[in-house]
Amino acid sequence: MSASEGLSIGALARRTGLAVSAIRYYETQGLIAPWRNAGGQRRYQRADLRRLSFVMIAQQLGLTLPEIREVLAGLPGNRTPTRADWTRISTGLRDRLNQRIATLERLRDNLDGCIGCGCLSLPNCALYNPADRAGSKGPGPRLVLDETGDL
């Protein structure tokens, strides 16, 4: 791609709604890879609009930057990702998202009892954790976390 075809960092910021500093940060994290024109200015592919949009959505879904970087590494770097590329990625994320949804549903369904109780102590909670049976499963909120300790 020639330098005249690329987007400037300002144009990318306007199109994505991200601050220029955020775009530079995502670059340092390996989420996008601009090139430099003859004047030394960063230039971005149009595909970077989709990559950054994916980053913003994935963060809203709770994915970490290392997880996002891993997912984006599966996209082609030499061309704009196709619908098939994005479908492959979304299929790969489906199990992870379903786990997060299940955790949030458990939290939603049990949170009102914990907030209204006032005991503030899982060892003393007769309703959700009699005799602190969850304590044998490991540290943290075991009744909300899945068996691996993740939300």
C-alpha cells in the first residue's frame, strides 16, 4: 500500500472516536501496525478501523489486551480481513463469551440476596454457604466463579 492510501492517525482517531494517545498505545501493544510515510508520519490501513472497533467491543465484553492481541494475531496482516476471517474469530470467542454470560447470570441471580442479607461473611452465610463449604473449593467468591477460578 502506498503512503498516499493510508489513513493518518488523526483520521483514524476521528473515525474510531479514540484519542490519538489510545491509538499509539494500541500500537505499542501490537494490536495495530502502521507504517511510516516518507515524512515519518504514521499511516494506517483501512482494515485498522475494523481492528480498533473490534478492540473497543472486545474490551466491553471483558477481554484483556493480551487476549485481544491473541485473537487479532489470527487475522491476515497483508489484506483486509474477510467475513470468513471475522466469522472464524467470533466462533472462537463464543465459548469464552458464553462462560462470561453464565457467570454474570449467576451473579445477577444471587447478588440481591447477598446485598440484602447484611452478614457480609461467606463463612457465616447460612443461605448460600452453610458451614463455609465453598471455602474448600479455593479462595475468592467460589459461588460466582467457575471451577477454574475465572468469572
